[in-house]
Amino acid sequence: MLGKWELGETLTSEIPEYTSKELSAKTWPDLARLFEKPEIGDAWWCWCTHHHVESYSAHENAQPRTRAERAVRNRRQKEKLVRNGRAHGVIVYANQEPVGWCQYGPREELPRIDHSSNYRNLAPTDEKKKLWRITCFVVDKNYRKGGVASTALKAVLEGIRNKGGGLVEAIPVSRTDQGSGYMYTGTVSMFQKAGFKTVGPFGTGRTTTVVMRRTI
Ligand SMILES: CC(C)(COP(=O)(O)OP(=O)(O)OC[C@H]1O[C@@H](n2cnc3c(N)ncnc32)[C@H](O)[C@@H]1OP(=O)(O)O)[C@@H](O)C(=O)NCCC(=O)NCCS
């Protein structure tokens, strides 16, 4: 199903009204429902676990070989993190159906970036401020380019504010011509619109990303 608003028509009244909920043990089945959809791309096997672990070697002890095996392992790990209160995010719904999500959390919960050599010179110097990270977006292909990720970002910033705020960090892509699969950390323009400023270049390989921050 392609939303009519994606076809260049001006049927703004048909854009569904999005609602959002924080990830919790109660909303876990909704996240699972989203990740089980065939329309979500590579998230089906990742389950947004990548940023929860320090490195491949830490994560891939007794590494499963296939993506299907990783999907089983990652889903189990994600559910455990959720039940232990160690995974945060916002699920976006259209007509009660989960259609997208954005992962965030305190630095300790999403430590992977700390272990990148590109990050060392960009790490914040003010240790007193709590550091939050926004690491992943996933949107159902049928709802892309309809503002789901932007809605999720807004709700995430609200969630961080409600938890006391601090310094919020993201690593969005500066190039948007490589396809939506490369844009899972969001885009620079999304974060600019949300008041973030660029700190410096981060990913310089296959995906070109920058570190952006703002205080909430
Ligand atoms: C990237 C993604 C999250 C964007 O979600 P979305 O709901 O379509 O985004 P929005 O409609 O809120 O748009 C956000 C911004 O991105 C831009 N954008 C969205 N899709 C785009 C695309 N394919 N190409 C270029 N720009 C795009 C929009 O124009 C908008 O820019 P603006 O803020 O300057 O107006 C979505 O395409 C997606 O889920 N991709 C797959 C990610 C993935 O694989 N995740 C799992 C990794 S394991």
C-alpha cells in the first residue's frame, strides 16, 4: 500500500494522524509487530541492537552465521533489554498500527559510538551534562516520506526532556542520495530543523555521517 500523499497528490486530508508511545514492556509487542513487517528493510535482522554493543567482537561472540540466525538472537537480546529497562525509543502509530520508530537512550545504553576512532576528537568535554544518543530510525516503506521519522524525533526529544534532559547527540547522514537504507540514523536537515548543530564529520566510509548535538 502506497500512501496517496507519496504519489505527488495534494490529498493532505488523507495523511494519517500519527500518535506515539514510549517503548516499554507494555509496548514491546508493538515494536515486535513493526520489526516483523516485510516492509522495514534490514531492520528485520538487526532489531536496532547494533548500537547497544561496544563492537562486533563483543556482540558477535559465538556469532550466528546467517541473517536469519542473527534476527533470532537480536530479537531475544532486544526483548531482554526492554524488559530490564535498558532500551529506549518511541514507536509511531498510524490508526493504531505501528509504522515507525526511533531509538534513543543514555550514552551507557548505546556505547558503540564511543569506540570509534573518528569519535575521539568529537567527544563532549563537559562531563557534567548527561549525554543522550539518538541512533536509529525505522519506518515502514508504505509510510516513508510522510513525516513518520520527523514525528518520532519530536517525541524522542520530548521523552528526553521529561527524563531531565542533557546534551543530545546524533550521527545523521549528510548525503541523502544513497537510498533510504543508508539513512537509518536520520538526515542532517531533520536534526537542523530540530535545533541541532554540527560538531564534525563522523562516518567517512560507505555512509557519510556527522556528529550533531543540542542541549535539551
Ligand atoms: C530514513 C527513514 C527513517 C526516513 O523516514 P521518513 O518517515 O520517510 O522520514 P520523514 O518523512 O520524516 O522525512 C525526514 C527527512 O528525510 C528526508 N527523506 C526521507 N526519505 C528520503 C529519501 N529516500 N531520500 C532523500 N531524503 C529523504 C525528507 O525529505 C525529510 O527531509 P527534511 O527534514 O529536509 O524535510 C526511512 O526511509 C527508513 O526507515 N529507512 C530505512 C532505515 C533502515 O534501514 N533502518 C534499519 C537499519 S538496521
